[in-house]
Amino acid sequence: MAMTRVRPSRALFKTRGRPTGVPVQSRDSAVIDWAAYIDGHRVSTATVGDAVRLIRDGRLTADGDSAGFVWVGLHEPSATELTELAEVFGLHPLAVEDAIHAHQRPKLERYDDVHFVVMKTVGYVASGSGGAEVVETGEIMIFCGPDFVVTVRHGAHGELGSVREHLEDDPARLAKGPAAVLHAVADRVVDGYVCVADAVQEDIDEVEEAVFSPERTDESRRIYRLKREVIQLKRAVGPLAGPLRNLSGRRFVPTEIKEYLRDVEDHLTRVREQVESYDELLNPILQAHMTQVTVADNQDMRRISAWGALFMVPTAIAGVYGMNFDFMPETEWRYGYPMILGFIALACFSLYRGFRRNGWL
């Protein structure tokens, strides 16, 4: 595999006013960390350019490949910063444009000997409005070349510092080259899917328990919110299956790393099936809740109608005897008033008993 040699940009060789040999990074720089890795061991340099020069001007294998690689990690870089790195590593302009603007669908593309991978990251965080948790998404773009890896992260999720530390503790795996970094990042992303899927499962269980509890609660807004979060999760999880499957068949990936990638693909498949089942589960929960709401509304209407019928009896009788005609029966009778009151009480009691027997009251 021939190694692409591109002259590093001068800006990346500057130490920004610090002593040479000290890893530096300006406060507003998008470069989070960088290092050269030779035989799986980290070699820190003052600048990214020094790391590139160390690898490309260093010793080569018998096949002409570099014995190490450079790993540069960035978080939401500007167009200028990413363009500098593109000049150093020979990145394709279309891939650089995607990495700058983000909002890409998970995919795997190849530009000459550089592979460009896009993965969606997810997080389940409180939205601030009522403490409800929502699925937030970010992105990780990976430029994977023969002697370099450039990771570009967008969003607050999917930090890769711990991934780098874990790999540095395992030089044997890191010595496998850029493909080892690619697998570690994919594994971290899929682990994030698993955590978020489990959190969503807990919320769905709570909603299901509330819907079928004897207490009357309005869970419709929460169910619709969960359906929206499930859709967000499906958009992140589903499209990644194809790129992971294709990575397992690439030549630049060592056989051992291919086995690890297939394991990650298996975990992704299980998460995808789990998320799809959430949507199928939320639909009957929503239907059951709406049915309960309809039944409760009908019960309320029957209760209101029953009480209205009870008050209608005395109102109707009082209306008849309030018409002020001169010749009306019982108006001159001594026991007329008690009789009417008794008739009203008996009629209301009979109606009340009938409504209670039929479950209207």
C-alpha cells in the first residue's frame, strides 16, 4: 500500500510562541489532541505538523508503508482549521465540506486511499422544560488514511478522550494501525446507542405502567414525545449498519480488526431491533391510552347527564306550579304543598337509584 506524501502546511509547524517540544493548543483551537503512534506507542510532538513529519520521514516497512500513524482529534473545527489539515493529509474537498457543515447521514465513502466515515452520536439528556429527557444527536467524521486518522466531532456527545486513553493502554492493538482507531470509535458510538436505548426502555416501561394503572393520568404528551425520540434514535442507528458491514470487507482493515468490527455490527443489529420494537410497542400503548380517555369522557358525560336529569324533575314541577293560573288543582288544597315535595323527593330518589344501579353515578 503506497503512502501518500503531502507537504505539511507551515501553520501546523508553528508552536504558537511556546517552547519547542511542548504539546500546545490555543484556547479557541478545535484541535483537542494529536500524537504520532509508532508500534502502538504514543510519541508526543509540539505540533501536528511535527507528528506528520515524524511519521512520514521516519522508518518504513519492507512494503513501503509507514511503521506508524498520526491521530488528530478535532471538535467542531472551523473551515480554516480543517482546510489546513486537508492540505497536510490530502483530504478530498467534498469530504472536508461534509465534515465542516455536519448534519450528514451515516455513510462510508472512499477517496483514493482515504476512507471517510460518518457516524451519528446520541445522548439522552434533560431538555430543561419540565425535566423531560430528549435524544440529542451529534456526529463523528473519521478520515482514515494509510498513515493517519483525523476524527472530527460535532455536538456535545461522543467524546473520544477516553477512547484514546484506552487504546494507548493497549499498544498491541494500536499497532494494528488506523483501522484500530476506527474500530474503537465505532465501538464507543454503538455503546452510546445501547445506553440511550436502555434509558428509553425505562421511560417506556414507566409510561406503560402509568397508562394501565387505576389512576387517571394524561400521558398523551409523554407518549408522543417518546415516539419522537424513538424516531431520532432510529435515524442514528439504522443507517450505520451498511457502513459497518462494508468496513469489514475493506483491505486496509486487518483480519483481527475485522472480527472486532463484526462484533460491533452484531451489537448494532441488536440495538436496531430493540429500537424498532419500541415504535411497535408505543403504538398500542397510545391506542390504549386514547381508548381510556374516550371511556373516561363518556363516563363524565353520563354522570353529568344523570345529575342533569335529577335536577330536571323539581325544575319541571316548579315551572308548572309557577304559571299563576287562577284555577289550578292542589293550589287551594291544604296538603298540596307537602304532596308535591314528597312527589319530587320520590321521583329524584327513584332516578338516583336507577342511575347508581346502571353505573352512571
